[in-house]
Amino acid sequence: MGNVVIFDHPLIQHKISILRNVHTGNKQFRELIEEISSLMGYEALRDLPLEEVEITTPITTCKTKMLSGKKLAIVPILRAGLGMVNGIHALVPAAKVGHIGLYRDPDTHEPHEYYCKLPDRIGERQIFVLDPMLATGGSAVAAVDFIKQHGGKDIKFLCIICAPQGLEALRKAHPDVDIYCGCMDQGLNEHAYIVPGLGDAGDRIFGTK
């Protein structure tokens, strides 16, 4: 069973509170998404393997630790997931970035794929799937389905806000996936939006509404 981490770090909680505010503008919203993603990524990357190397300092030579070259892939779910990419990429600049495009049917709320492009040798990589909102779980489950169909195995899912229904759906469909959530909210309304949530993350990131 994959681990579930619900963050209680004060910085993350503080930034999510500003993120929720209806008066927070698009520019600040984008910056906060990136900052929160970076703080979450710090923990999600905790198990990266290290190797001992020898380097020369201005004083002497020494043996020290560096990343052992584990291949990483960052895969945002379009389009809102794009807002989280820079926060993770800044921590691991060598990571490759793929994209999965999904849209939600307004009547059934079911996800439909319209784009999927993943880095090569995806089965050898540790994969970080990004989406600010985990609502019904449909998009997250579908995205992980697509990645596994392409050979991905070592998968972590990062979201900023989740609903209990979405978390349960993702855990049930993919019990091997580690899940990292900035905050768990009360649930979903009749339109399958997270309550209290923060509205449509994609619209607020890109200023499209």
C-alpha cells in the first residue's frame, strides 16, 4: 500500500490559505502554486538514492553524498498541473517533463484523454504526477492508468488540495502509488468541485475566467 502524506507544515498551510482567497490575483496565485509545490516536493523527494563521491574542496579532498543518478519524470495533468512543474523542476533540474491532457465531461464528470506524451524509458524513472486538485479522483486515476500502460511503475502523486472522495478513489485504484496532499478539504459539492476549495485552479493560474 502506498503512503499518504497530508502536510501540516505551517508554511504550506499559510500559503494555501492565501491561495483560497477569492481576492488573490492570477500572478500571486501562480507564484503560490509554485512555492507550495516546491515545499511539498522537498518531502516527496526524501527517498532519492545517494552515492558516495570524492570531491576536492578549497581545503582538502573528502568523501560526500550526491544523488546517484536516479532518472526522474515530472508529469503534470494538463492544464492546471503545469502550475506545479517549476516548483518541482527547480529542485531536480535534470528531471524530464511529460504531459497528460485530460478533460472532464461536464455532465458525467468522467475524464477523457486528449494528449499523452511521456519521457523515454518511463519504466526506469521515478514519476511525479502533478495536479493541484484531487476532487473525484477520476483524472488522477486515469493519468496513472495511462502511465502504467506505458510501463511506468514507480509513481508518486502530488496535489495541493484533495477531497476525501478523490483520495479514496485513487488509493483504491492504485494502492501502490504514494500520495502527497497539501490539505484535505470537507468534500465535493453537486458540481464535483472541492469545498471549500479554491475554485477552478486552471482558470486562476492562467487567468481564463
